[in-house]
Amino acid sequence: MSCDACKSGFNWNGQPTGSESKIAGNDTYVVGDNRDAAVLLIHDLFGWTFTNLRILADHFAKEANVTVYLPDFFGGEVAPTDIFTNPERQKEFSVPDMIAKNGKDKRWPEILAAAKELKSKYKKTAAIGYCYGGWACFQLGADPTLIDAISMAHPSLVEKSEIDNVKVPVQIAAPEHDHVFTPEMKEYANKVIPTLGVPYEYLYFPGLAHGFAAKGDENNKAQKDGLERAKNAAVGFFKEFLHPSA
């Protein structure tokens, strides 16, 4: 997967409030104190230390009343966020190489183990993925005994067969401009998922591009409005499917 948009973005202001622990043997950022409902946040190329994702985890924990786990699924390696502002570093960084080192066959067992551990500890669990994390959410969603709902923003590496097998509620935040989750894949998801008998929410963000929900520009009104809308939608989704009696 070659993706210039994956290498672009903005670092957000803010200081994460959670702590670091482990889940299924993986280093993990954890925030929240709900003992009944948990969310597995599956990172993009910038990994589990990416401040933006930790800030999103904090919002989910507080606003949706869940405990959020953001594990390291890249074996300690992350894409450096200085590529946002350093053109030379951006040229040097290879998205295909990063993906090759962290392919589905290699990382799926770790993601599955983390989901299983959370399901053994919590009554209700959901997963949310950004870019790279999107395909993993679809795979988790094939097993309703493993996960109760899945959400994703501008997912990547998704295959049609993964969409076909979904058996839990699905939420997709899709920007207008996304050559990774292509118009063809958007059309396929919107055609197939409504036939699967699961709740489905498709959120469209006109004018925005791949990556907006995790690294949009806070100083650009359209992007800020979009990333806040995507965050709020995810909060509502978690409330609906992780707190059904609330």
C-alpha cells in the first residue's frame, strides 16, 4: 500500500492522562475505570505512542464511560511524527516497507489475543481502528462472541471477504477523498453490510481526506469540525452498543 496521505497530518495539542500497562503481553496505553465495558483502539502507522490517538482514547473513556486499551501492535516500532513537518524525512519513510513488516499474518494473532483477553475481563467490548487498524476491526467483527461492535475511520487494507463476514454492529467514518478505502470499497460496503442483518452506520465527510479523524488540522475549521464529528459519532456508537440498558 503506497499512501502519501498516510504520511501527512498534524500533531494535536494536549497531554494524555492514562497510564501504560500490558494486554496479552503487548505494551498498552490504558485509560478509564469502567469494569464492564472496554474499547480496543487499533492504531495507524504512528503506533501506540501517537499522542493524537491517546487523546482520542481519553475522550472515549470519559465521554462514553469505557476503559480504552491502545496496544502496541508494531513490536515497538512507530512511524515518526516529525515526517508531518520535515519533507526530507517524509521522503525517506516508506509506507510499503512499514506495512510489509507488519502484515496481517504477523499482527493478527496479537490483535486477536488482545481482543480475547479483553472479552474475558469485560461484559461488553468494542474495537475502533484508524487506517491500518481498519482491516483488523473487520476481522474481529466476524465473531460476535469476541466483540460486540466495531468502528473505524478511513480504514485501509480491507478486503471484500472481510466485509462479507461481519456479524456485529458496524460504523464507518469515510472522507470524500480516500484512495485507500476507495470509492469502489465504499460502494461495496454500503451495498453488502445492509444485507447482513447488523446495525450499520456510514458517516460521510465531504471535502475531507484520508487520515482526518486521527491527524486532522485543529486550526482548520473544516478539518476540526470533521474530526470532532467523527469522535462524537464513535462516542455515541460505544454508548449505544456497550451500554444497552443505559
